[in-house]
Amino acid sequence: MSSCCSPLQQAALTASSVLLVMTMTVHSVMGQRRLIRLLLDQGEGVMKHPLARFIVPFAWHLTSAIGLVVAAILFAWAWAPDQARIVGLAATGIVFTAGGLIDCVGSKGKHIGWAPLTLIGLCAFAALLVG
């Protein structure tokens, strides 16, 4: 493994990665408890609709998962820069393909975002395989 940068830069990238993982974990867990659950329990306005009741928590947690992709890239950049491309493409492929398929099943195909999310993931996997 080659080093990407100075020890200070490596420390900063590592700290960014760790802080991002912590932030996305708190975002997901506390957001579910303090915001999403309240919206679902109230069931008013748009939250009366089953599609919205699926999409709101799904999108909230997908945001956290995308943050974890960024954290993985930052960490790889700090510690294994020659592998950062592979880590980034694999993590993107996993999160977006899984997210798209979960969206398709959870929304019963009614949310238009499932197809582009899945395609983003599959394109990342394709780039990983051909590169």
C-alpha cells in the first residue's frame, strides 16, 4: 500500500472518515427516533399516503448510506490510495444497487427513483469490472 500524502493529510482524511461514519450513524438512528417516527405516527398530510410513508424513511436512511460511501472513499484515500478507486466504485455499486432494489420492492415500483438508483449502482459495478 502506498501513502497518499503527508502524515497530517492522512490524519485529516482518517478523522474526516471517522467523523462521517459517526455523523451518518447518528443521522440515521436519531433521525428515525426523533423525526421519522413522529411523522409516521402523526400520519397527517402527505404522510397519509403509503408511498410517502415508505419513501421518507427510505430516503433518510439512503442519505446515511451514501455518507458511508464517502467515508469509505476518504479512508481508502488515506490508507490505500491505489485501492481508493476500487473501494469507491464497489461501495457505490453496493449502496445504489441495493438502494434501488429496496426502493423498487418497498414502493412496489411506484417510486420513479428506483430505476435510476439501480442504474447508478450497476454502472459503478460495470466501471469496476471493465477498469
